Amino acid sequence: MNILIADSFPDTHRLELENLGHRVTMNPALDEHTLTGAIGDHDILVVRSTRVNAATLDAGTGLRLVVRAGAGTNTIDCARAASRGIRVCNVPGANALAVAELVLGLIICIDRNLADNVADLRNGIWNKKKYSKSRGLCGQKLGILGMGAIGLAVAERARAFGMQVFAVHRDGRDRATAARMSAAGITELESQEALLEECDIVTIHLPATEKTRGMVNGDFLARMKPGAMLINSSRGELVDEAALLHAIETRDIRAGLDVYHNEPAGGEGDFESAIARHPAVCGTHHIGASTAQAQTAVADGVVAIIQAFENGEVRNCVNA
């Protein structure tokens, strides 16, 4: 099959696809707009962060499959793809450990004020008195919204720090998830509101949907404890950034963010963000899944999806 990879992708896996008999074109410089003119008669499109809009899907005369090299598919017009008979598939869970590691890193960074520690030392400032103040993580109550692969991985690692982990009770969880939750010692609370009121740290691991967009609003933040910590490594659209800024200023909420509204689509670019600049925010550049281990695991998943598709099997389809 004729494959276009419109983002970075390991050379080892590109060669693997070619050795399997596919024709592979790789152009990581493509963006949402130039992709439309490049799609041509390719059978398969592979993307990471590059947006796939309706114009690109309409221009793909031979397009049958779009593979998101990752979990979230909010950058792809899945409904338009479905209307044209194009399957959209993803690789869920492969980057869970990488994101979980970043979440714990953000929590530690905020608790120990590491970013400002480093900045002051690099500027020749010694202030041990200021930076000796930390709450510590052992015994802290961590609330996790979203018990998918990432949420579970965060819980398992948080328990190693002696944290108490909480989630919202939900009927009908599959046995594997329930077993991992039990092994991680997760306490289930009856509602999201109860979790927000109970926990010292809240971390969000949910997809961007009509229900979740803007869920971290004024009411949500008002239920959190004064001085509590909010972590978001899922999607920027879940957080009302103006409401978060207000909570930071009025309730001493601290935040660790890896995702933002209107963040640049590419790997580099100018970015104006009041929330990212705020001194109470520890921010990173949407790098949750960006470890070599995670990218290898995701690329393995992409190759498996393409091979299965060639053999008549559609795996992890999100728009059937």
C-alpha cells in the first residue's frame, strides 16, 4: 500500500514498512494546510500532531485509513472521515508510562519548586531559605480523573511515593481495570465533587469530548482545597484557562500543565499564553508522550495496525 507519514517517525519502523512491501513517503514538514495538497492517492495516512481536516480527507482520492500515532484523535475530523468510508485508528496505551512519568515529574517539580530553584542558581542567586519549604508527597491525597492506561500508571507510581490515591466510582469497569485499581490501593469516591473536596492534588486523564471540554471551570476549581495542585497532561481544551488564572490568584491553586489552548501545532513556534507564563504554573511543551521508549512502542502499534488493515482487519477504529 501507498503510505504517507506526515510527522516524525522512527527510521527503523519506516524501513520495516518498506520491507513489508509498502511504498512509504515521509514528510514531517507537512502541516494542516500543506497536507491537503500532498495527500494525493495515498491509501494510508499516518500522523502524530498534524491536523487532518475535511479538505485533506476530501482530497485523498485513494485514502482508506488514517492512523493516529498516539491515543487522542481530536486533531482529526473523524466524522468527515466516516462519511467518506475512511477508517480512523489510534494506538491507545502505548505512551501511558511516558505520560505518567511526566505527571509525577510535574508534581515533584511543583512541590519542591524545582524550576525556580534552577533558574535562580543559573542567575547566580543562592536562596536556600526560600527553597527549603516543601510539603512533601508522602501521605498526600491524589485524585485521578480518568482510569484509563495513563491514570492507572499514575496511580501505581504515586503509591510508590506513599500517596493516597482516589478515583471516582463507576459501575461496569472491566475486570482488568478493577484488578489494577485494587492492587494500587485506589479508594473510590461517590462523585467528582467529593474527589475535588478530598484531594490535595488532582490530575486529569480524560479525552476531549463535548462533555469534558471546559470541565475545569470556576465551579470545579472552587471545590478544590485552597493551595491544592492541578495537573493536566491530557488536552488543553479541558481547562478554562481564565478560571484557572483566577483560582491561582485568589485560592493559591498551583498548576502543572503540559497542554494549552491554541498551542502551536508544530514542534517550534511563538506561543503567547498568560497561563503558561504565570509563576505559579510549572509548564512543559506538550511532551508527555515524547520519550524514545514511548515513540518506539507507538511506532510498533502503527505498523501492527497497517499490517492488520492489509489483511482485512481494522484495529482500534474510533469512527466505525
